[in-house]
Amino acid sequence: MELQYFELLNKLKEDGKITEIILQPHMQIIKPFEKYGKKIRKAQYTPDFLVYYPDGTHRYIEVKGFSKPDADLRRKLFDSQYPDNLMWVTGIKCVKRVYTQWVLYDDLKKIRKEAKKVKASLCL
């Protein structure tokens, strides 16, 4: 899924809609510290891409098929440390194993939640 999104980003770069793509930038979300004489290492969040646009803005992008609880926590920690925009995307339409449509992961979660409610109400 990441590779297919990377190919989409490269196409956008060729078209001049993106100026630069950085792969897997490391973002510190917890600083190293010491507690009870024990040194605790820093924690990092590594989104899949950092994309720069011609107008000078940038966006961090994470490609998700599904989300685990630790990913949700790391996202919250990222959001608490950085004002930057972190966007989670996922592919939803697939033709011959190639995703043809991409949506925000949070939007897909809302759609799935509503569909589950509708399905549950049909069973009453």
C-alpha cells in the first residue's frame, strides 16, 4: 500500500504539485530522560512521508491499512509535540491489486462506524 501511495506522490511531483518527498522522517515524540537512576531512551514516530508543496507548506503522511492502539497513541504524542499536519490515508478501491482511490483514514473509520450502526439496526 505504501509503495502505491509513493508512486502517486511521484506522479504529483512530476506534475509539479509536490516539490519534495522525504521518506520516513524520524520525529522525536518523547525526549530521553532519567528516572530512579535509569536512563530511558527517546521515543520516535516515523511517518511514511514528509511532502513539500510549491507554496512552501508541508505535510506528514502515514499510509494505514488499519490502526493498532500503539499507533493511535504515537499519533496523539506527535500531535502534542508538533503543530505540523499529520495526515493518515488509506486505499479503498482496488483493481487488480492496485489502489485506485485514497481517503483520509479517519473518514473511513467514520464510514465504517455508520455502516456498523445501520447493519445493527437491520438486525432488530
